[in-house]
Amino acid sequence: MAEEEEKSHHHLTCLNDLSCNEDNMSTIEQPLSNNHLPQFIVELDEQLHKQYCWLHILLSKEDETHTKLSTCFLKADMSLIIISARQEAVKWILAVHSYHDFSAFTAVLSVNYLDQFLLSFQSMSDMPMKPWMVQLAAVACLSLAAKVVEIHVPLLFDLQVEKSEYVFRPKSIQKMELLVLSLLDWKMNPVTPLSFMNHIIKMVPLGDHRHLEFSALFKHRVLSLLSDFKLVHYLPSVISAAVTLHVMKHMDFGGENLDSCKNELCGTLQFNKEKLEACYQLIRTSLANGNNY
């Protein structure tokens, strides 16, 4: 009997060990505070929150800038002569960019300044713009962009190294710099397609060894498209997404990856697929027509 009672007591003890202590359930169900989470989880959460906030700022800022550009575009009467002069000026900017080994951001920023200047000037002034004015503005815009981005900036006279129909004195360039700054309201950090590259690269299913290849191709495509004035109609986020799809096709991504990435880009950057597709087709046409940096 004593042996059987001992066995029964042992079984009950085992069952008690398996049962939940309801008095302690409130402690178990309480969510862990940040103080109790592993440090890498806390850091990752903070990093993702910062990325989301920064992306939200970029999208809000590009809407503001693009609204201003669109308004100026409607008011401005851009003649074919000025559009042609702009194209030559952009080619010159890219040539100087290569000569001085400037960052891609410098070239993109300078063309952004130039477009804002041309549209603002044309919409506000009755004075007809001449090709030499466009070239002078291009020199001033490249000088300003270099001061924003580059560590070492050439002297104004040394900046005019590539062949151009016009060569300007430093004083003339400095006066044009002030005019450009005035028309830009001294806002020197606009949103460009390159602003989204670091965010977009996280959405593309790349192996570690292909990140550099993607970045190089992305920058090259953006630089190649600078001379196409028609892209001023599109938001920088839409251009960056369309360039991403073009680069992915070049890198032989399958259709399933492309569709998945397209959906994520549209959702994250907040635009519809029709707008993305229209921009993508324009980019394809532009690059096929020889706009290659």
C-alpha cells in the first residue's frame, strides 16, 4: 500500500510541474519593454523607424518641389532653341563631371538647379532667354552643385575645361550664381532620383555581390537621362522606380521578381502602376534614341 501511495504522489507531483501557475500568467503576458529586448532588436527597430521617417520626408519634399516646377512649366514658353541649348549645356556638364571626376550627385544636382532656373526665369520674365544665357547658367549651376557636394572645387575659370561655344569671366559666373540662388530661394538640397537609391536597393532581391553592380548601373542610367527634358514631368521617386526596373531587366531578373518589386515600389513610394509604366516607356525610348552618358 505504502508503495502504491508513493507512486500516486509522484504522478501528482509530475502533473503539478506540467500545469501553469495562473498567478504568474499576468507576468508572462506583459509585453517586453525595450529595456528587456536584445540590443540588436532595439537598434534594428530604431533604424527602420528612421528609414521610414526619412522616406516620408523625401516624398513630402518632392511633392512641394514638383508642384512648383509644374506650375513654372505651364507658365514658361520654352522654345526649341532653349531646349536645344539646355541639351548642349547638360552634355557640357557631364563632360566636366567626367573630367574632374565629380560625384554623380554633383551632375544630377546641377541639372536640377538648371531646370529650376530655366523654368522659373521663363515663367517670371518677359525677356527672351538666349543660348549663351543657358550656358552661363549651366556653369553657375555646376559650380554651386560642386560646392554643395565635392570636397575639392576647381576655380571658376578651371571649371570651364571642356569645349564650349562660350567662355565666361569669373565675375559673370558669380553674378549668375546669385541669380540662380535667388530663383531657387536658396534651397540647395532638392529631392532627385538619386535621393531614393539607398531606399530602393533594399527592395531589390540582390545578392551581396550585386549591390555595387546595381548602384553603378542605377547612377549611369540616371546620368544618361539628364539631357531628356521630358522627364521633368515626373516625380523623382517615379523616375528612380522606373530606372530600377530598367536596371533589373539589364541584370536579367525574372518576371516574378520584377512584378514583386514593381508592386513594392508602387506601394512604398505611393504612386500607381500606370504612372510608373509611362515613365518606364519614356526611359526606354530615351535610352534607345542614344541618350547615353
